Amino acid sequence: MSTPIVLFVCIYGDLIEEIKPYIGVNAFERAASAFEAWTGISYAEYKKRSDEGEESEEILGEDKAGSTIMFETAEADSSLQQPEKETMLVLSTSHITEEIYNALLQGQFETFSYYPKEAGFDINGFFIYVPHKDENLKSFDLPDCLESIFRYAQSHDSEWILLERDAELSPNLPVYV
């Protein structure tokens, strides 16, 4: 999406004194009014004389020569408009065995990223990063219960899994505890 912008460039001597941006339906009219207030001549008169070949110094005088109105377009940066979002699939810890739960608690897995979910002084689950679909899950040397959870998360385009003690059971996954 682009937005038209009218810029009024105020020159005094050899320096840019100020650049005033104007946006909206009457942006040009407001810029032209500011031009006239700054230079003492209407922009329409300045433009007419300039188009006829008269130099800026002759029209505006030496101090304000170069003052002008410019037309620009601003492009919206979509990355600034929408925050980055990631999806998280919430599943019950009952979908992993007690052995795997304890192995996660002890930090025994090094082939994928995960973090304990704490509630006060109690760990009641895990945040687990889901490998990309194009990665071979067999190379992660996963226990069956985690492999099925990863496949399930990948099929739902989830980047993260939250295994939580109080989460609902999924009818699509085995239950162990």
C-alpha cells in the first residue's frame, strides 16, 4: 500500500531550513499555502514562471531560491504493520509416557529445543519447538510418543507445542498416563 506525500522544502541561503511533510486529501493545498507564507509568492505563480524558464533566484530571491514542493510516495512496510506470529499447539502431558516426562524434566534431550513451563515453583509442562516439516524426524532419535506429537503438530502447521498438565486430551494421539 502506498500513500502520496507532499513535501515542502524550505531553503534559506544554501541550507535546508526545514522539510514539511503533508499527507491527506488536501496535502497539496496545505503545502502550497506554506510555500506562499515562506516565500511571499504563490506556488502556482512560482511554477508558472519556472516553467517559462525563469530561474528560482529571480522568482524567490537569492535567500529562498531552491525552496520547492516535491511529490513523493511512501510505501508501507508490512513488517511494521503486522507483528510476527507463531502458532502453538496445546496438548496434555498425558500424551507422553512418565519416563519421557522425567527425561524432559532432567534435560536429557539434545536433538530438539524445549523449555520447562513453570507455575510458581512447580514445573507443569514444557514448551517444545517443532522441527520444520522438511526435517526428517527419524534423525532426531525421538521416542514414539514425541514423534507422534511432532507429526501431529506439523500437520497443524504449529511452530511450538505446549505440553501442559491441565490441557485437554486429543483424541488423535495416544494417552499414556
